[in-house]
Amino acid sequence: MSTDQVVLNQQLVDAVNAHGSDIQNLNCVISGLVHQLAQTQGNSGLDAARDYAIRVAENMPRNSLVKPNAQAIHDLFNGHKAG
């Protein structure tokens, strides 16, 4: 592997690691907010928020290389539902 490729690979690893931490932070904050929503609004509030989040995801640019994961959105909200 060339020196240039090694440098590029390390830059990619550094970028992913930096943004990975940001993504984990956002996931923690969002999970806290969803938990609070579940406590105050119950399952109907979670359903409404989930449906809105899915509509937002569906309206993201379709030609982008990065797309929202609808199943992950469903799982996040459904994971906080009461029995």
C-alpha cells in the first residue's frame, strides 16, 4: 500500500471516529427526549412523534448517498413504549 493510501486511510478513520462520537451523543440526547415524551405523553405521543419522524425521513433527498433508516426510527420509538 502506498504512503498516500495509508495517509488517506488514517484520515478516513479519524473522520469516522470524530463523527461517531457525535452520533453517539445525539443518540443519547434523543433517547432521553423520547423517554421523557413516553413518560408525559404515553404511547399515543410516541406514535405521533414516530409518524412525524418517518414523514421527515421520507422527505429527505432521495438521491443522497446517506439515507435515514426507517426501521431504526420505528425501533427507537417502539423501544420506549409502555407494555
